[in-house]
Amino acid sequence: MYDYYLGGKDNFEADRKAAQAAIAAYPALPLLARTNRQFLGRAVEFAAGRGIRQFIDIGTGIPAVGSTSEVAQRVAPDARVVYVDNDPIVATHARALLAGHPAGHTSVIEADLRDPEAILGHPALAAAVDLSRPVALMLVAVLHFIRDEDGAERIVRTLRDALAPGSALILSHGSPDFASRESAAEGTRIYRSASAPLVLRPRAGVEPFFGDFEFVGPGLVQLPLWRPTAGHVRTTELPEGWQDVSAYAGVAVKA
């Protein structure tokens, strides 16, 4: 569905039908997807600019234009990126797309965010990432698919605790705070019928995911407002309708 929102071709008929229904309920969804992709690019540039050369992108989906590896390795060709997704179709497709990347610089792990210990203990992660050195942990538009009863806060805490000082948490999350009550309810219903739970959290439900990490400016903000004029992936002015993008974004660093 996310690929469809971005105008991609890597989606199935069932994805398109569900995405079209979601857009009918919340017309700003394609704009949300685009601004989320732009946030990802700016945040990766920020992390690479701080000297971080290791990126763990969980719930990545099929890597598209402006992916983590594309941006990180443009800034720092020696950057290592590990993609993690629980969909075997996504993992297979991603490996095929990334086959031409330098050996060892980009890898794909099939694992589930709900089992952070399995991710951290995966042999492919150990081969690519040195957790004693700073890492950019990316949870971009994925935590709103993890329910509270599945231990969302515990999951993120487990991942945060494994990171070395100087690491960054890059996170975006859908929220009801900027959408009508009707749109939020209908979007939640549509995703549930598409076999993916959608948990839209208010700001007070998103901020705790960062734990004691220190926010970099401008903090936790509405998605399009995170440094829109910074870096290579910048916009000279906010897109029309940005006020309707109902999601938060932030980057924080471990002291």
C-alpha cells in the first residue's frame, strides 16, 4: 500500500484496492507517504553528517527511490545498511533490487519487529553492524502497526538499549492529532481489514518511544516540519495541504 501511495509499481491488486479505499477516507495519504520519504532522506543525511556509518532500517518495505541505502551511501559510500522486514516477498524482492550494491554494504534480514531479540541476535546483523559503535536505528512509519498489547514500548526500549552512545533513533508515526475523528476511524478500519493493525497514537503516545535519548532540533514535530529545508532532500516551501499530514517525526541521539 505504501508503494502505491508513492506512485510505485511494486504492489498487488489487493494492495491497490485497500490503498484506494484508504485514500478515499483520508485524501492526504499520498502526501503523507511522500513527506515521510523526504523526512527519511533528511534524517539519514543528518545521521551520516554526524559520522554515523551504520544504519538499521526496520520495516523498510521494498526499497524505493530515496531509500536509506541510496541516501546514506551517497553521503558516505562506506556506509553499511541493514534492512529488516517480516514479509518474505518484500525480503526476496529487496535482495534482488540490491544485488548490485557493494558486497557487505547493504543486506536484508527477514525478521519481525515484534521480536527485537531475534533482530539483534541475527547472524547477518552481527556480520554487518558493530553495535559497540554508533548506529542509526530507523523506525520510520512502522510502529503504528504494532499494538500496545504487543509490547510496542518494550520493543523499542530493547532496541534502544542495545545501541552505543552517539547512536540516533529516527522515527515517524501516524497520529490522529491532525486528522478528523472520522478519517482516523475509517483509516484504522481499512487497515484492519487489510490484515495490518493501524494504531494512530497522539503525541503523548509517540514521545515515550524515544526514552532518554536527546531530541535534536526541532524535536518531535508534525512530519513535514522536520527540517524541511535541510540537506539534499529538501523542499523550498511546504507542499500544499501539508497541514493535513497526520503524523509525527523526530530524531534523537543517545548521550
